[in-house]
Amino acid sequence: GTGMSFTGQLLAHLLRDLDVLVTGHVTEVSRKELLGSSGDVEKQMAKVWQSAAGGVLMVNDAHALIDRERSRDSEGIEATDILARQVAATVSRCSGEAAGPCFPQPACVVFACPEGAMLPETLQKLQVQVVDFPDYTSEELSEILVQ
């Protein structure tokens, strides 16, 4: 594995200890959890955002939020639009002349995708920090831990 889940947990604890976040929990989701089964993407996204409140929302396989095989993936597009709005609202709350208190943050969002994968266009427009996680073998991870 690449250690993304473990890194998400470390990030959550670090941000909690720095008083950036209230809790040190991680809510891991993929397209399936973000879209839900009810067909009401906005309601499902609100549930996910609520469960991540005060912690880290880790969106696994973020590159696959929009199904590129389908000509018009309205649910995937809606989910990425909602995520982008939530992140942008958090950023705008802390910037500009009328900036409010920045900490604690409502949540930290991590978009996890394989090396070389592209985020959906809506999410690419966000100012995000990219961290690469090479796909290590078990032997390589063991060697890193021994060092």
C-alpha cells in the first residue's frame, strides 16, 4: 500500500494537536459513500460533511468521482461541485477583509488518488497542496521503517 490512510490519521492528529481541527478523527469515503444509494446527492454529501466535522475528510480515488465512461455523470458532477463549494467556503471564511476566525476549521479535506491520476476539473481549480504517495511494496515499506 501507499500508506494514505495511515498518513490521513497522522495528519488528523497533528492538526488536532495544533488546534487547527477540533478532533483527530478521519472520515474515509469514496464515490460510493459520497453519492449514497438514495439518489439525493446533496443530502448524502451533507451527511458525509457532518460526519467529518472537526476532523479530516479523506476522499479516496478522488479522480474517479466523475465516471469518465459515462457521457454525463450528473451525480458525480454534483458531488464534486458540492465538495468544491464547501472547500471554497472554508477558504473564503479565512481570507479577505471580512475574514473571520480561521481555527478551528470545520474539516480538512484530503483528495487521495493514484500517482498520475487527475482530479475532476472542478476540484483542480481549488488551491490544493499535492502530496505524492508512491505505491510501495511491503518490502520497501519495511526497509523505510528500518531506516
